Amino acid sequence: MTENEKITTLFTTRVRQMILQYNKMKKENEELYGMVDDLETQVKSLKEQLAQQNEDYNTLKMAKMLEVTDNDMEVAKAKVAKLLRDVNKCITLLSEK
């Protein structure tokens, strides 16, 4: 085998190794992108759950605040007024964006 044939064979071997490594890295990259997509979907779902839980909590909190007896009428009015101020603040903040 001549020197040129040895070099050609070595070059061919190295190119094949690089192609195999490229295919391996490409497969791993696809798997990682798949994992990222799955995790993004999971994060989105958890954010939606959190928003729903916060909404439910606030609804229950408001319902508890609105429980009024004859003795607590003034306190309840003050709480409702505070809630209205909070809603107005939120509306103002949202309209600024």
C-alpha cells in the first residue's frame, strides 16, 4: 500500500467517524429539543393551573369578605369600598399598558 493510499484510507476513516459523530449529535439534539418542548408545555399548563387557583382563591376570599351580618354592615361596606379601589387601581394599571 502506498503512502497516498494510506493517507486516503485514513482520511476516509476520519470522515466516516465524523459523520457518525454528527448523526449521534444530531439525534441527541433532537431529543433535547423534544425535552424542551415538553417542559415548555408543562410550564404553560402549570401557569394556567396557578392562575386558576389564584382566581379561585380570590373568589373565595371575596365571598368570605362579603359575608355580612347586621353587626358587621359597616365593616363590610369598608371592605367593599377597598375592593372597589383595588379594582380601579388594577384597571388603571392595565389601561396604562
